[in-house]
Amino acid sequence: MLMEKASSFFESIVKDLGMGEALHLQKIKDNWRRLFPPPLSLHTQPDFLKNNLLFINVDSHVWLQELHFYQNNLLEKLSSYRVNAIRLRIGPVATTVAETKDNTRTPITLNEEDRLFIDNTIAVVKDDALKALIKRTMQNAFSCPNKKKC
């Protein structure tokens, strides 16, 4: 009973100070990679939360376009953090890919889910040369999530 009163008291103070959404945003940021494993978490980053609307930065137009198809899935995973809506936009994303001494990036090995996603995406393409080009491009994008070459 005492713990419930203390919890309620602190929640009230946090809300009165306008820090409630900041705390929810920090929880989202802390759990981002668990909620959205790579490669998604390498191309996205929660930016700010206002009136239960989460603004998510995306590092490229390609990812932005793709994520528009999955907005409901993203929102479903974020609902436990009191997020009622999301807005995707181009913005800075801190990469977690390790930098080497010569300022190049270490490529990430594609997992089975990534390979299946790529194969399913290109399955509808009829032209073999175009299919190969799209597959190679997607593999590079997934395994090297920054703008520089791996």
C-alpha cells in the first residue's frame, strides 16, 4: 500500500513537471534495439514524444518509404509505451556499426530474416538483371547501414 502511494506521488510530480513524456521517450530509446532488431534499428531512431505521438528519424528515403508500409506494426510494438501514433521523417540516426581506425565501417552479416525479406521483395521482379541489381543493392543497404562504403 505504501509503495503504491509513493509510486502515485512520484508519477504526479513527474507529470506536474512535464517530464512524463521525457521518461517514456527514454524508456523507448533504451529498448529500441530490443523492440526493433537490426537492420531496422540501425536505420531508425526515436527522436521525441509529444502528446503520445512519437517522431521517428529514418536515415534514408528508401527506408522511409519501406517503413510507411509497416507503420501499424511499429505502432503495435510501441503501444505499451503509451504511443498512440508515429510520424516517420528523414533525420539523423546514430549508427551502432563499429568504426575502424581508417574511418571505414564494419559490415554486418545478414541474418536469415533479412535474407528472406530480400528474397520475398525481389520475387515479383521479372527481369533477371534488374532482380540481381535490386538484390545486391538491398544486401549492401542491410549489411552496411551508413552512407560510406564498407
